[in-house]
Amino acid sequence: MAQKEVFLTPEGLEKLKAELEHLQSVRRPQVAEQIHRAKELGGTVDNAEYDDAKNEQAFIEGRILTIENMIKNARIIREEEATGIVTLGSKVQVRTAEGEEELYTIVGSAEASPSDGKISNESPVGSALMGKRVGDKVEVQAPAGPIKLTIVALK
């Protein structure tokens, strides 16, 4: 079965590589040392420190596998010449029905960080904006009700 493509900016790819390096070279040895110390102190039966360290090890190994798969299946979003159409990597300035303006960068789901203005192309707002042009209006169904946005600029 083919793996799903993971859309990443070059910066997002570098962040993942840095996290992977940190997990492999720093966190993995730290947890191995914690497991070793816990075993020396009281064996492995009814040893809360040992259990905690093993759980942490499992989490770290799972995260390492996840990041390795994301990197393996990465499709880099390149800044392209302005086409006038919202695509992955676009910076989209929108105006709400209340007149407030917001700037979103359309990224893949692995990099989404709404508090930083990075929204996924798979999110309701991101998918509604994809393929649109300056001046287009979109309506997004949100849990709190419909949101109406007008695209005012593409950067």
C-alpha cells in the first residue's frame, strides 16, 4: 500500500530532520540510561521508574518511526511564481464578514499551526481557499456556524 504524501515546506522538512536527530542522538540514549538505572535499583517487577522509562522509550521509538516515514514520503512545497491561484505554500490574506483581516499560509497537515497562521490544505478553511483567486468569496462550515471569507491578497 502506498504511503500518503506529506506536504512540507523546506523549513518544515528541516525542523523534522532536527527533531529526528535530537530524538536519536539525545533522547534515545537518555531513556536507555534511565532504564538501566531503574533496573539496577530494583529490577523490573513492580518498579514504577522502570515502567515509566519503558513507556517513554516506546513513545520516542514511535515518534522516530513517524518522522522517518514523514521524511521518506515528503513532497516539498516550493515557492513558485505568483499564479494568482491559492496553492500549497500560498500566503493568503482574507477578510471576514466582520471586516477583520487575517493572513494564512497554506501548508500540509504535518506543519499546520493555526496559532502561527499556518493552516492545512486539508482543514475546512484551507480546502475552501485552495484554487481560489483574489476577490473570490468562500463560506466555510465551522462548528460555531458558517464563516464567510473574502480573499483580498495573495503573497
